[in-house]
Amino acid sequence: DVLPSPEGPVPSVSITEIRQYLRAQGIPFHDGYSCLHTPSLFTDVREKQPPPAATSVPYTLFIDKTTGSFLCTATLAEGTWQDFQANVELRHRGVPPASSEEPAEGTRQAREDARCVWDRSLPLWELLDEEETNETKATFGISLVTDATLKRFGVRYLRTAKSLVFPWFSPRDASLKGLKLVRVEKKGDAVSYVEETFPRFDSYRNLFGLPLIGRRDTELVLTGWELDALALHQATGVASLALPRGATCLPPALLPYLEQFKRITLWLGEDLRSWEAAKLFARKLSLKRCSLVRPGDLQPRPLEALNQGLNLTKILRAALPASHKSIVSFRQLREEVFGELVNTEQVAGVKWARFPELNRLLKGHRRGELTIFTGPTGSGKTTFISEYALDLCTQGVCTLWGSFEINNVRLAKIMLTQFAAQRLEDQLELYDEWADRFEDLPLYFMTFHGQQNIKTVIDTMQHAVYMYDITHVVVDNLQFMMGHEHLSVDR
């Protein structure tokens, strides 16, 4: 994904401007947690009704308070704040607003692929015999998850790929929009889960379990994994959803679907990175309605808790409120301090897989820290830092690159070669396979080149942090970004 280029940066809009515009246009609205709610511009056109009155019409259009982007949950029409204004202008002229466009060719193909996989997969409780069902459940660690739960969430099994199949149904008309396949890989004693989605991850906007949410549900648990959502619902009966990319990011496009909940508990996983992600997501969702389950030995991820026979309802009740006052006593910090002492290794940050010496020096990559690499021209700073960033990125650290010295195509070529660990120019037939895998990394590039206005760069970074939950920013290099005349100013 390329962030907007400096020639046409995203025109930022403040929440005050959005409110003023809606009032000036006579559009009624409610103030939600992360969005403003208004009647949709897109629904009543079909029904040939007069403009919406505040009382009679459901408020199905949501405007993101941070970016101004909108989504109509009734028609799935979406766009930027400028698109919203354009549609309001069209309406004044009596022109019906454009309905949501047809999906792109790639998306349509992905949906057809998903449909084929879905048709070939079997409900888990309908496998050949009980033995095969039990073996499959044991492989995925879901022996205690009942057939009724699997049926409720529509989980299937694809024999040929030995994968569980999790459907993504449209919240509007329950049509199949995509799938996630999960299979188990064993290396020695270690078990890892490999995921594949149709369509690709970057356009995958699935809150697994959404069609099961009732209009009157006001409490929700957000998990980082589909199997956790199953375990939670079975053990506690609460509404539970799984985020599409786990603790990696919470796409703003999903926020409108979470507006109806007065209380959201984030139980994303069992390590400190999940805890950090939960704190980050709670800020997006509005701190005052969020609680967090702190990872620990007695509070593992929901599926693990179910398998260990722990009381999940009790764990949920012990969740900590996300918002805290400006002044705290040690009593309130006590649990946090204990958590840091228990998890000293994790507190040190995300370790580099290929640089043990770097782990010895820096302990790991931690948020909120600045590391500066210096060296003469041509000494390999860019080559090393792209390897260093790639190492973290493959471990799920969302990374934003600002390369002011070399262009993005050249940088991406260096990184792809490092990622594949081979010269792809000698084996072009492998290019697509490696490019597909590289594309799934949480990696973004700014399109700036040469000297830039610092404010524009900072604004772009802030936009990226909100949109993509960036936790690692690389600037290469500072001198190019600043230009030479800035060096005498406040460095």
C-alpha cells in the first residue's frame, strides 16, 4: 500500500468542521464513540422518499471522527469526506448519489475462488466418521469446542488442504464475501498456524462472527483469533468477534460495526504484544467503553483458557478499564509492575530473528524509542536497515518506510530480494510466488523523495498510525528529509 503522495496529501478535516458542515446542510447526527451517525444518503434514493427526517429513519451512515471517511452499513457505500460532500451536493441538485461500485476484477475473482473452496469444504461434524472429526479437532486444539458452536459460526473443513475454513458473510445480505483458511504446521514440538485469505489480506475486512450479533447486543468481546471467538462464546455466551489480522491492526473501516456496543472487552492474546495492541485499539474505540484482559499464566488466550478448564466469565469480570485518570496511586500500577517483572523477556521488545548480537545490544524493538544508525556514504546503512526492518515486519510489526534518498521501487526490490534470500532476476518464474508473500507483510511506504516539509511528513506518519496501526517508522535518511539548510535550525 502506498500512502498519499506529497503533491496531493490527504486533506485533513477536523471533527469541528464535520459537525459544522452537517449542521449547515441540515443533516441530523448523533455523536458516537469513534464515528458520527447520520441517516444514509444512499438508502432513501431507492425508496424515492423525501430527505430523511431525524425521527423516522435509521442512522446507518457512519463518519469517522478522525479521518472523515464514511461507510453506509445498509448499502456498503463508502468513501472519503470529500466524496461525502460531493454526494450531498449531488443530492441538492436532485441527482441520485452513486451507489457503491461493482467490485474490481481481482475482488470478484477472489470471491469466486472463495465460493469454490466453500462448496468443496465440509461442515466439521459431517466428516467421514467420528474418528476423523476427533483427530481434526485435536490437531487444532478444539476438542472441547462443541459441534453446536462450530455450526453456529459456520466453520468448515477443507480436506485437501487440511485447513479449517472460516467464512466472511456480508453484514448486509449474508452473501459469502470471502474466507480465511487456517492450517497447522508442526516443527518438532512447536506448533504454528498458517493463514490464507480470499481476497488478500489488504482488502480483507472481516469481523468473524458479525452476522450472529443481534441489534440489542450492547456488550462485546473482541478477540485476536477465530478459534478464540468460538471458545469465548461457548464458555460465556457473550457476543464475541475476531479481528481479521489479530493483534496486528484494527482497520478504521470496521469501526462503524462496533458503534452499537456500550462496553467492549479486548482479549487479544497471551503475550505482551497483544496487550500493547489492545491499549492502542482501545484509543481508537474510545477508552471510556473499553476494558482489557491482561495476559498472564492464569489469563491465557480464550481457547487455551477453555482447554485448561479456567473460568472465562471470571477472567472477563476481572478485565481492567482502559481509561485511567491523570493521577494514579501505586495500588493501581501494582498489577502492571508485576506483569513487567514476570515478562522481562517480552518487555524488552520484539527480538530480531537474524541478529542475535543486536538483541544483546538493544534487547529488542520497543515502541516509543528512537534508534539512530550512522555511517559514511556507501557503508551499507540502507541495506542493513531494510534487513533489520524486514526481520521485525515478518514477525507482524507494522512498519512504515520513509525513504527520502532512494526511490520506493529500488527499496522494494532490495527488500524483496532480502525476503526471498535469493537472486530473483535469475529465477523470474518464482517472482509472483515471492511477491504474493511479500505483499501480505504489514509494510507501507511513504512516497516522499528528497527534501520535504516536516509538517507534511509528520501528518502523513500520524495518518498512517491511525489507519494501519504502525508501530515502527523508518526514516532514511534524516539529512535528506531535513535538507541542508535546516541543520542549523532546532535539530
